[in-house]
Amino acid sequence: MAVEAGKAAPRPAAPAQEPVPGIILYEDEHILVVHRPAESALTLVTFADLTFRPRGDAVWGQEPAEKLGLNTIGLVAKRENWFPVASVEAAAPAVRAAFQGPAIAYGYSMGGYAALKHAARLGCGQSLAVCPQATIDPADCPWDTRFHRFFDPALHAGMAVAPGEAGDFAVMLADPYMAEDNGQSGLLVRDAGVHWLRTPFMSHAAIWLLVDSRFLGQVLQLILARDLPQLAAVMRARRHVSPHWSRHVANAAFRHGHVRLANRLWKRARRLGLSRGILSGDLQRQLALRVGELRARKLPRRARNIVLLQTKAWPQDAGLMARAGHLMVALADLPEAEKIFRAALALRPDLGNAYIGLSLCLGGQKRLGEAVSLCQQGVQVIPADLKLRMHLAQLLLNTGRADEAETQFRAVLQHEATHPKALLGLSQVLAARGDRAEAVAMARRLLEDPEVDAETCLWLGQLLLYVGEPAEAEPIFRRVLGLTPDSGPAFIGLARALERSGQLVAAQKVAMQAATLLPDDAKVQAIHKRLGPPSAELLAEEQAPLSPFRRWLRDFFSAD
């Protein structure tokens, strides 16, 4: 229901003391629709974004909607399906029946597309979309490849938002300087008549401008009133008081090399109320990206200078200091990295990755004893940091202190009984000590994990060869080659397993295949030379039909 010109738009009700539990209005294989009732003269219909999934009666946008006391209906996708038309049409009668007063469709990214696509279908007179797509059909937007993999012709025929679908008054927020969002917004303006409020430098994160519930309420009122000039004015004014606008402009400035400008903007964002955690995350992420870019351009000196500048600009940010230390390790400046890590630990003695980084610096400077002592100290401070314990265990193994390493591996397994690296490490310790049966039993536990990595499988295969179980080792080496088809050690292990199982021709074939695939692998070439090519006689014997007696023997001794 549209608001007539000259009439006041209905205002949200005061928030209820206790939110009413949600009611499921509709569900099918693609979407869940939840109604969260409230006494208000406005209904907000929200569409979840790409990552939000059904979770009880929760809906996307629930927190600000509850603070505003809004009657809310949330549509939640069960996967990245862009809210198929057939599902939304089936849900529409139940959705419309739950309206109180006029309704606004609201969503972000995938949900922003759906808010525009389905507003009129659901009976919403207005829509607000943040960073929406017009379509993800590769034929319509070949230049925006972000979501092409989710396009399903069976679900998304006629996907582009068409004239009239977005309601009588539709508004979107998007960054004109982000190529993909700029292109999508251009399509929506041209083809669907959506009004574009530009949010420069926000990238695909303009939703941060609406996190304040009071400001969102003001925006919704202006959308109901269809007051586009005032909407544009309040969005421009929002930039000056939003910490998130300052932080995103800072991120953009830093990416373009304007380091000092970025630091001023980040500090402004902090003064405007940006949390320390979000700020530190931005500082660390942008520094790592910039250093990576400069290293790729063969400019390590500039990368080093930027790291040092940031440690001076933010000397009280322990997280940033630790990240800077690791970047200095990557730049091979170990003495400077050591200073930075020590500064980080002085600020926060419970920072596990700083202990790890500092130990790497010490080890790289041939001070392994200090590195071990440091990590032992760290484990005393933060005993539940399993990553630090694993790092200490590997240091102990590397310095020949297997019994102490075993203690650390077992401590990790007390916290996480199936920790794959701890099982692997303990298996290696036991094998080195001669406890072969326990080592094999420990390693076999690793295969219970369907996602076990190639390194772990390779170790188990080699261990089984070592203890005289080539037949069991063979399928494990094949599993490694399935994960890493160019693994020289796996080819060697498979050839040895076949040879020791009496399958010489098969072993020779594997070695020959590996030698052809890996001509520069000296160990592969060596086993191929030792085994030689299959002889004509053996090949003929292998290919000859089996006698009935030999078939019986094969079947009798083969695995079930």
C-alpha cells in the first residue's frame, strides 16, 4: 500500500519488551519464511544475504527490526539460490496475510536482488536494496563473474529484475567505484527504474551504513514518504558521522598507497565509535594485502617501509604488531621482526601467534634453544592454545627431544582427541622409538577422517611399508595420488608396495609412469632405473588367462 502524497507516513511502534517467537509461514526445498509479529503500522519484509541460513525462527535484519518494534517477515534461502520465483510466488499469500500497514522489502546483496525482484509479487509498495544484483545470468552480465557458478537455468529463467517488479518506489545503495556493483546498478536503473543512492568507497559493504537501527528507521520513513531528495541528503550526511564510511574510505586509500591519509581516516573512525576489534582487523588485513602486492611487484624495500610505518602509527595494537612481525619474517628481516614480536608480547602476553612468530625468528637466527624456551613459556601462559602446543612439539622433534614432543602431542589430543596433526606427530614419535604397532594404530585413526590430507596419507603409507604391510599401504598411496597426482614420494611408495606384494610388472609400470611424468625428480628416476621396464615375458604372463585353479586361488585369497 503506497503512502499518498502530502500524508504523514506511519511510524514504527515502540519496541516490545519481549519479542514474540517467530511463526513459520511457508517452507519448501528452497526457502523458509518466518513471521516475527509486532504491533506496528509498518511491515518490513527482509531477504537474507548469501551466507545467512535458516536457524530456528531467526531472520535476517532481526536485531534492528526488533529495536524499531517492526512487524517483520523474513525470507531465508536454504542455499545460494537467489530466491526462485516459484517459491516466492507460493509463499506470497501467507506473506501478504501477515502484513500490518504498508510493507517495505529490504535486503543486501543476494537479498537485495530478491527485495527488488519480489517486492510487487509480495505486495510491497516500496523496496530498499543494498549492493544488489540485477541478475547473475552469465549471458546478461558476463563482466560480473562473482556469482555465475550459482546460476541455474531451471530456477532462474527470466532472472533480471523487470519494470514494475521492485514496487512503486525502489531505492538501492551501491558503490559506483566498485566495477561489478556499478555495472549491476546501471542495469537496475536502466531496466527496472530503481533509484540509485551512491555510496562511494564502501565497496560491497554499504550495509554498514545502516547498522544503526535509528538511522535505518529514518531511512525507512523517507522511503515510505518517497522523498528521494531527503534520502540523498541524509545518506550524504551519514558519511560524516558513520565510522564505517571513514573506515572503508581508509581501506580504499591504503590500497592505493595513501598510507598517511588512511591512518588519519582510521583514527577518525575510531573517534566516531568504531570498535577496536574491527579497526585492528582492517589494519591487519590491509597491511597484509599491500605487502603482498608490493612483494609481487618486486618492491620489498617499500613493503618493509610500510610495515615499519604502521607499527609506529599503531604501537598499542598488539594484533597488528604480531601481523607486522610475520610480514617481516616473510620479508626476511628477522632482527626487525624479533623486535616487533617482542613489542606485541609486551602488550599482550597471551598472543599465541606472536610466540610462534618470535620462535621462527630465533630459529632462523640459529637460536633454537631460545625458541623452545620461549614456546614453553607461551604454553604456560596460554595452555589451551593448541596451535602453539603443536608448534612447540615440532620444535622439540626438530631438536631431538622426542619424549617432550610426545608430551605435547598427547596434551593436544586431550583437548581434541581427533586432532590430525597431533595424531600424525605422535605416530611419528612412536615409530621413531620403535613402538611400531601403536604408531600404526595411531596413524590408522587418521584415515577415519574423510578429509584427511595427502601428507598424512603419505606418512601412513610409508609407515605401513616400514612395518611390512605393503598390501595395506598400496591403496593409501593411490589415495595420495588421487589428491596430488604429481607426488613423487607417493609414486615411489606405490611402486615399492606393489614390488613387495609380488606385483613386479605393476610396480615397473608405476615407476615408468612416474619417470615420464616427473623427469626432474632424481628419486623417481632412481627407482625406475632399479626396477627397469616390464619384460615381455612377464607382461605376457600377466595378460595370459588364468587356469581354473589359479582363479580359485585368487578368489580364495582376495579381500571380501
